[in-house]
Amino acid sequence: LRMHLFHGTYQEPPFKIGYRCLGYTLLMSALPLGAFLALRRAVEPRYPAALGAAAGAACASWGGALIDLWCPLTDPLHVLVGHVAPLAGAIGVGALVGRFTLGVRGLRREKMRDE
């Protein structure tokens, strides 16, 4: 909505692809995501990857909302690289890390290893 309302009202500098916004969004979402994944370690018995992906989406959305307040650019390539790509990346990282860290380990496997 913001892109549609303000597109063309600001003289955008050329060749601003969005790497600064990408980095800032990833930095602002990495700490909450890491804290969430560390605190919820080995507690999700059914869908740990889905919980990790949801946590990644939530953390990146908050980081992206803060960056949106700061960034005046509305070029579609900039929005894709600097504002949408970090959200997709955080969802992927959250799902991948969540799959291995949030899942409850089976008792049978641990017993078999001990024997």
C-alpha cells in the first residue's frame, strides 16, 4: 500500500538496490529469532520446522516494519531485495534451524545410543 501511495512523490536516487535495508532488516531480526530459538530448544513435539518458520516470519516482520519507517524508497527492485528477501530468508532460516533445534528428541533413540 505504501509503495502505491508514495511512488513517484520522491525523487529516488538511481541504483539503490536495497542492500543496506537487507542488512539492517537481517540484523534487526537475527537477535530476536536467535533468542526465541535458544529459549524454545527441544520443546515442540509435532512441527518444529513450522514453529521455526513462524518465528522467523514474526521476527523479520517486526524488523521490516521498523526499516519501513526509516526507508523512503519505493522502487520495486529495492522493495524486493531490501524488504521482501529478508522476510523470505528469515522464514527459511527459522524453518531449517527450528527443525533441528526445536524438536523433542525421541526417548527410544537415546536409549538405543546408550546401549
